[in-house]
Amino acid sequence: MKKQITLLAAIFALWSTGYAQAPQEPMRLSLQESINYALQHRASLQAARNEEKIAKARVGEIRSAGLPQLNATVDAGDNFIQQQSFLPSEFFQNQDNPPPLGTFVPVTFAPAYTSNATITGSQLLFDGTYLIGLKAASTYTELSRKNTQRSEIEVAEQVSKAYYSVLVNSERMQLLTQNLVRLDTLLSQTSTMYENGVAEKLDVDRLSVQRNNLLVEQQKTQRLMAISENLLKFQMGLNQAQPVLLVDELAEVEIDMSQVYPQDFDYANRIEFSILETQRDLASFQVQADKAGYLPKLFLNARYGYNAASNEFRDITRTGNYLEYGFVGVQLQLPIFDGLRKHYLIQQSKLALENTKLGFETLRQSIDMELAQASTELTNALDVLDARKANMVLAEEIARVAKIKFQEGVGTNLEVVSAETDLREAQTNYYAAMYDALIAKVNLSRATGTLHSK
């Protein structure tokens, strides 16, 4: 009975610490699903969207300056040291003791206690800088939206490359497993031949060495597979503990040849070009806003309130002792001289606008170079891929023939080992070329602005 209780306690302990939990189901993902998940869950994109919301809030802050501004103030105080003023002594004629002429007498006008309750309001009627700011508000929001789109494109690029890395490593893993099965079969057959006196011990040893090398390569590929999966999860914003299962298959790299060295490329397809256009518009608005600083400003102001004053505190606590007052009027502010501040501001904004315009030519040259480089890399990668594929097919045939010759006694075991080594090298080179071609395809899509277009 004690043993049963101890066993139940151990099972409960394991369950309570999480060891009895069922493993998570793998998440099935295509490339597009991986990108969509990243667009929703990647922390950097969430931060970019928050910046977009901040930009919209700043636009609201700018607009608020043109709305009515209302404030209420209530204050009460004790003039514990009452301010005094001076009046000429002639105001205080005393027949019995006349004061000297030309002297002043200190007089207290301020009461001991004062109180005031006021509501003030103002409305901007005209401000050229504010009007330009309203025009630039929508452009500022558009710039923030485009920055978010650029971040989305970068995430789509990173996820695509990580996804292809997992696919290539997975395919290599399957191929290594097949090679290992084939080599195990050959080793078993050779061992039988050795036992029957048909093969030598050296033949068995060579195949054993080959098998050990293949096992090491399989383990290395398995570790690379785990690293590439972790990188994909990181790029997606997925929990590292969540297993994934990629549903896309590694097929031949297909490419729209019209994208390679495009003749009628539209620079507006690139988000960087669109962002620079928006920055140019904002720089232009800044020049207009600085120039508008020379225009007058017109405000409508109003005040309404009550005040009370007395030498007794209880008097200012009674509403009947408060006096009503009000004011309404307009205020015109005319800029006359500010030490040439606006003049230098305009100089700065004009130069900033000119620099933005100069950036278009630099960006065009950069895009042209990127297009040419991506096109060349993809063309070279496809050529290498074709050659590596042909080499792999040829190596497979050589390995097959070498095995048959050895089994029939007309070939040597050394030929088999050499053929297997060449086959593995050809397979490794083929999948490396496949990965390079896929990455070159992603780079070209990014260069042409078609990687993640909305």
C-alpha cells in the first residue's frame, strides 16, 4: 500500500511540475501565412503602428490650437504685507499741522483680503502658420503610414529568407536520411560478402567510416535545422516553444524574367522613393510656415468673473460682496522685429528642402545599382543552380553504377566510397545553390518593390 501511495505521489508531482503536460501541436505554416502572422505579431511592427498612432495624435494636437481655449481661475489671498503708494502731501491738508510742501505721504489702497473668480476664453481667428500646419497635418500622417509600410516590407523579407532556410535544411535532412539508409544497406551487403569471403575487411571499414561521416553530417544538419526554425520563429514574433510545420515544398526557383533588368521600372514602386516624396512635401510646407511667420495674428479674447475685497476674511466668503465684471475684444499681433530669427529659419527650411530634392537623384542611382546587382545575382544563381543540379544527377548515376559494379565483382569498394563522397558533395552544393537562388529572388522582389505591395 505504501508503494502505491508513493507512486501516486510521484505521478502527481510530475504532473504538477508540467512533465505530464501534452506536447503542443505544431503550427502548420505556408510562406504567406508566416508573413501574415509576422505582420500581426512582430513586436517591431507593433511599435511602428504605435508610432503611426502617435503621429495621428500629434496632428490632433496641432488642430487643437485652432479651437476655442477656455480656462477658469479661482483665487483668494491674504495681503499680509499690504502694498502702499505715495500721494502728495497737499492731499492731506491739516490746518493745525500743515505738512511741508513737496513731500509725499504713504497710503495703503490694497485691502487685507482679496478674492477673484474668472473665466477666460480665446479663439484664434487668423494665423498663417497654423493654416499651413493644417495642410501639412495629413502629409505628416501619410509619412508615418509609409514608414510602417516600409517596416512591413522589411519583415516580409526577413521572414521569407528564414522560411526558405528552413525548407532547404529540411530537404537536406531528408536527403541525408535517404543516403544513410542506402549506405546502411550497402554496408550490410558488404559485411555479408566479407563473411562469405567475397569482400575484404578493408571494404567494410571504408563503408563504416563513410557511415560515421554521414551520421556526423546528419547531426550537424539537424542542429542547423533547429537554429533556422528558431530564427523563423523570431522573425515571425512566434514563441520559441511553439513547434512549426512548414507546408510549402521546395520546388524549382521560378522567376518572372521581366523583373530581371527591367527596362520600364517605375521608381514609385519603391517605398523609399514614396517616403522621400512625402518628406519633400513636408519640407515645402515648412518653408511656407516659416514665411507665414511674418503675417499678423488675430485673436478673439473674452473674460468674465467676480471679485471681492475686504479687510475682514469673512466678507470675501459671502457671495453678496462679489462684484461682476466682463470683457470681450480682439487682439492683433503684428511682428515687427525679432532679431532676424524668422529670416534664418526660412534659410534653414529652404536648404532642407533643397537637400530633400537632391536626395531623389541619389536614391534613383541607388535603386538602379540595387536592381542591377539583384538581377545579376539572380542570373548567376540560376546558372549555378542548373549546373549543380546536373552535377547531382550525374553523381547519383555514378554512385548507382559504382555500387552495381562492386556487387558484381567488377568494381572496387574504393570506387563506391569515392562515388558516395562525390554524391554528398554534389547534393550539398545543389541545396546551397538552391538557397542562394531563393535569396536572390527575394532580393530582386525587394529591389523591384513587389515583395510586399498593398
